[in-house]
Amino acid sequence: MSGAYNGVAIPADGKKIGYAGGKYSIPDNPIIPFIEGDGTGRDIWKASLRVFNAAVEKAYKGKRRVAWYEVFAGEKAKAKFDTWLPDETVDAIREFRVAAHDACGRRNSFPQRRPAPDS
């Protein structure tokens, strides 16, 4: 396990989600990378984080907690690393097997998809 991705240290109080014999092994304190999102995504993420943490607390009565780990994509990544999706973000998501994210990119930041023609 790398000590950091994109210059952000991996949480020392968390553990990786394991996978062996076709089954996932979820520790009591999984490290879950997150991408904050752009625009209103920052505010939405802060509110969502409180809800996620409260849900885990209630469901597991304090025996489990998530070690959240910020990775970068979208406008924040473009400003910090001059790329929309840094390779180290992808590497971190691969290592930790899961990630949470909010919407990245403003409406006009990425090419628009055209709807499929009716057939």
C-alpha cells in the first residue's frame, strides 16, 4: 500500500477492503476514497458525509466507522494537477476497491452526450 496518493496521506486509522476466494472482506474501519465534486457538490458532500457517518454509527452502534480519504477529480483536480482525473486517483480507487463521489464538472466542462436516435 502506498503511503499517499496525490500528496494526501492515507488515513492511519483505516484498513483496505479485502478480496479473496471470490468474497469481499470489509474491516470495521474501511478506507473509502471520496471525490468531493464541483460546484454545489462541495456543499452536498459535506451534508452527505454527516448522514453517512450517522447511519454507520446507528447501524453498528459505534463498532464500525468509515475512514474517509479524499482523492481528486473534476475542477479541483484540474486546478491542482492540470488534469481532470489524475492517475493517482484511479490508482487509489483500485487499491481501496470502492469510492464515493459527487458530480464533477460544470455543465459545459465536458462534451455533452447526445441522446440516442429513436428507432
